[in-house]
Amino acid sequence: MKTHVTALMALVGFTAGAHGAEGDGKAVFQKNCAACHQANGKGIPGAFPALAGNAFVQGPAKDPATVLLKGRGGMPDFSQSLTDGDIAAVLTYVRSSWGNSASALATEEVAALRSELSAAQVAAGPMSNKH
């Protein structure tokens, strides 16, 4: 009986862990993204792009991760407000929701990209006010 309880606890823990990133990603999306991109991922035509069926979102994971870390156009920079784990979770959620079927993104991949982008910014030197 004890081995059955242990096995059941291990299975429940494994299942919760397997769905944890997607659940966290959905929560991050609802809090930070849904107001513009909508809860259904369809965006607002002419204002905020749809994430559902979006080729950019489903392409190389580095591309949308860079947008979250640096911002672009009307898209804010989330580098200070989201952790690497948050970014990995929300992109994994977006890349696998609303008919999207792209691969998951690991926290370590986001951390490496954040370091790469920070190093590139330092190498570029200070911004100049000269025109």
C-alpha cells in the first residue's frame, strides 16, 4: 500500500510539473499581454497584432524572446518586469495556444539571450545625443 501511495504522489507531482510552465505562462499572459493581444490571441486589428497563427511567434524562439526583452514599436520592453522563467513560460504558452504549434522555450535559453543582448548593448557603447 505504501508503494502505491508513493507512486501516486510521484505521478501527481510529475503531472503538476509538466503542466506548470503552461499554467504559469497563461497567468503571465493574462496579466501582461491579454489587454492588447486579447485573451483569445486574436489581437486588435490595426492596433495590436494577433498571436494566434502568427508566423513570427511560431518561428525561431529567439525572435519573440528578443521582442519581449527589448521591446519593438508599440510593444513595451519587459526585461525589467519579467524574469527569464516568466518569459520562457509566456512564450511557451503563446507558441502552443490558439492553434500555434511551436516548440517550448527553456528558462536557460532566455537567460542566455538576455546575457547576449546585454553584452551587445555594452559593446555598442553609450548612446549619443548627436544627430
